[in-house]
Amino acid sequence: MRRAHDVTIIGAGIIGLLSALELAQTGRTILILERHRAAMEASWAGGGIISPLYPWRYAPAITALATFSQTVFPDLIGSLFRTTGIDSEFLQNGMLVTATSESVEALAWGSGLQQLVSEISIDEASTLEPEVCLHKKALWMPKIASVRTPRLGQALRQACINHPLITLEEDASVSLEGTVVDPVVYVEGRRRNTLVVVLAAGAWTGGLLDALTTNCPIKPMKGQMLLFSVCNLVSRIVLSDGRYAIPRLDGRVVFGSTLEDVGFARTPDRAAFESLHQSALEMIPSLKDVAIEAQWSGFRPGSPKGIPWIGPVSERLWVNSGHFRNGVVLAPASARLLADLITGRSPIVDPNAYQPKDMR
Ligand SMILES: Cc1cc2nc3c(=O)[nH]c(=O)nc-3n(C[C@H](O)[C@H](O)[C@H](O)COP(=O)(O)OP(=O)(O)OC[C@H]3O[C@@H](n4cnc5c(N)ncnc54)[C@H](O)[C@@H]3O)c2cc1C
């Protein structure tokens, strides 16, 4: 087959863009096809916490990827800044977990993995975050960081545009035809020849695979967020009863999130606004005087256990999708694992847990 690129990646969210950068490092030529503009869907909407929420609740397959990513994130952000001039605002100020009765599980998980987790008193917690409402001891994870997702997305987009082996085509909506063994990529009716196709279309991955009569359980799980105006009320991530506040470097606070199984209904709604606002005031009462600048929604690529598919469906059709609530923290490891598998390198983690065949 005459082909223009070695690998065609469908979808330019954080997963598609990082996969392209990893694969280009191995000398492959890459075409990324993005329906709209790169990194404007879940990868824009996400809070950017570089850890699963309550990480001890997750399967070892998630922990393995998250641990790898956490070690490489500072260098990734630094190198993106040097090559693109865009600062993704990596902020490693730690995460305070309040109102939890899971100290035993958290401490056991932390000691097994050399992850720093400690239980601290109400006084110690309020020294860290004086504006946060506290009723009992808290958990403190000093190494947890966050990034400003829209900026990380723009830095990754620019890094791909700058890369001599990567072509990013935006406004290029893909349809697939053929079979999983012999997939054919079309953009607006025109066929694109490629050796390998990688599906990184987030919550839309299932729709693409439907066309190849392959059932894929990834479905959209809507999340809504609020953005509070500059207030400098917290300087660490605070997690309480499943809701979280994330400080930004400019003093704004992002507050999230809802988890809704409502398909692709995009419009943010009043009920979510009120529920998030109430949770925010319960966590940080002084937010009552702070203006809300924005409310938005995004579609997490929801997989049944939150474990992404990373691997081949066939020799020519690959998937890197289904990262659910953790696509930002899992992205560097997922992209690296995909590149390891495509190029036959020794994989960074055991790939078995992520094989598409096991996720049905
Ligand atoms: C409210 C919210 C908060 C979150 N907070 C966090 C957090 O704090 N930490 C964390 O780790 N994760 C978080 N997440 C999850 C994380 O954002 C996602 O898991 C991650 O962004 C998924 O990345 P992706 O590249 O797979 O998907 P996306 O970013 O959705 O990208 C998929 C891309 O594919 C494109 N596409 C779809 N169909 C086609 C087609 N036919 N042709 C061409 N292109 C197509 C889309 O336009 C899109 O650009 C959050 C998510 C939400 C919604």
C-alpha cells in the first residue's frame, strides 16, 4: 500500500497529541486527524489533578500508569515550555483530603507504594488551608500536583505542529469503513492511506468502532465545573466528599465536578450549578463572596472500570482510549505504553490489563 504516514491518530485530545509525540520520537511519521480544534473537549474541560481522586480506591492497573506519569510530568511540562513557550502551570502544592473515613486504606496504600500520605490533625490541616471547613482529621498528600488543562492542551498542540514528523489536521472529521483487520480512514469522503490507525477519540471512540461492527463499552460521562474569580482562598487541592477545589497560579479556583450519565447533552445546567456551588461553600465558606466566572461541561471517556484500552484490536487498528476520570494523569504513561507496543520496545508496565479484548 502507498501510504503518506506510518501512523494515523484519530482524535487530538491529550491522549492523541501525546501519543503522536511519543511515536514521533521513534522516527515514525504521524498524521493526527481532529474533528474540531485540538484539545478542546475533555482535555480542555478537565480539572488537571495529577492523581486519581482517592487513589487507594483504584485498580493496580490505574496505579501503575499514574505512578509512571507522576514521575515524568515535571520534565514533560518543562520541555513543553522550552519548545513552545506555553506554560502549563504545573503546581505541586499537594492535596488535602478532608471528611474521609478511609485513613487505614489510604495509609496502607501509601506505604506499599512509597507514596507520601499522612494523617494530620484539624489544627495541622487548618494551618495548611485556613479557609477550609474541617470537622475531623484529614489526609495529606504533599506530592500531588495539578496543571491548567487548557494550557497543557495548547502546549501539546503547538509541540505537535512544531514537530517535523507530525502533521496535525484540524476540522477533519473521520469516518471508518472496512473491518477491524483492514480499517479504511475517510475524511469528508476522501480515503487516507496509512499503515496503522490509532483511535484516540475519547468519548467518541465507541461511535467510530460501531462502524466496524465492534462493540466498545466506552461511553460519555458528563462532568460540570465552576470557575471562581481570583480570590487566593486555597493554595492546595482540597478534596471533600468527592468534590474538589483546585487553585490556579493566578488565584482563581476551579471547583468540580459532577458525574452524569446523560449521553452527549452538552449544555451546563442550573441544577449542577447549584449543587456545585453549595458543595463549594460547605468546603470553603468565604467563596460566598466570590464571583463565578464560568461554568462548563466535558465528556469523560467512561470505561467500565476506568481502565483504559491501550493496545491492538488488530495488527493495523490500535486504541488508546477510555481513561474516564483520569485521562490527564494517565496520559504520559498511556502514550508511552502505546508507543512501546507499536514499536516492539519493552513496555513500561505489564500491558495485559489494558488489552482491548479484555475490556468487553
Ligand atoms: C469535568 C472533568 C474533570 C476532569 N478532571 C480530571 C482531573 O482532574 N485529572 C485527570 O487526570 N483527568 C480528569 N478528567 C478526565 C480527563 O479530562 C479525560 O480522561 C481526558 O481528557 C481524555 O482525553 P482524550 O484525549 O481521550 O479525550 P478528549 O480530550 O475528549 O479528545 C478526544 C478528541 O477526539 C476528537 N474526535 C472525536 N471524534 C472524532 C472523529 N470522528 N474524527 C476526528 N476527531 C474526533 C474530539 O473532537 C476530541 O478532540 C476530567 C474530565 C472532566 C470532563
